[in-house]
Amino acid sequence: MKYLKLKIIGLFSLGACYIFSCSEPGKKADNIVAAASLQNLSSVVTELPIAPGFKSFQNNCLTCHSARYIQMQPDLSAKTWLALVTKMQKSFEAPVPDSSVNEIVQYLVAIKGKS
């Protein structure tokens, strides 16, 4: 009996979704959603600034982290950036060679360092 009620509720929900999704294309609500989406595209960061250490950062960090994600980070001290890069290496097993760590930190401090 319990499963029958669940099936009935599921079918009712599916039917309601179908009815609401079958609206006419080009309605005002659709245009509002499209306009909002276009406005958000202009604020997406796709490039990072060039600074010392950029190549090491690009080769080791952009595999997992997007430019937008990096730009959203707070400004941090060199000590904090070093701790974060080390955490990526040790805790998350990021394949970052020890020889690249200082260059990566130098880059992060240049673009997102505390003044």
C-alpha cells in the first residue's frame, strides 16, 4: 500500500512537471532568463594576468582550478599561499614538483597577495 501511494505521488509529480514545461517558447519569462544569462557571461574571468611564476602556475594549477576560481580568492600573504600550495601537494596529492612551489607562490602573491 505504501509503495502504491509513492507511485501515485511520483506519477502526479511527473505529470505536473510535464504540464508546466510545455509552455510556448518565446514567452516573456524565457526572454528574461536568456537576458540574465547573457549578463552573467560578461563577468566570467577567462584569463589570468601575466606575472613572474605564471608558467609554473599555468602548468601545475590550472589543471584543477579555473581562472575564475583563482580570481575569487581573497588576497593572502605569501606564508598563507605557501601553506595552501603545500596542502595541495601533500593532502590532495597534486602533482606539483617541489621545484615549482616557490614560483607558484610568487605568482599568487603577485596577483592575489596582501598589500
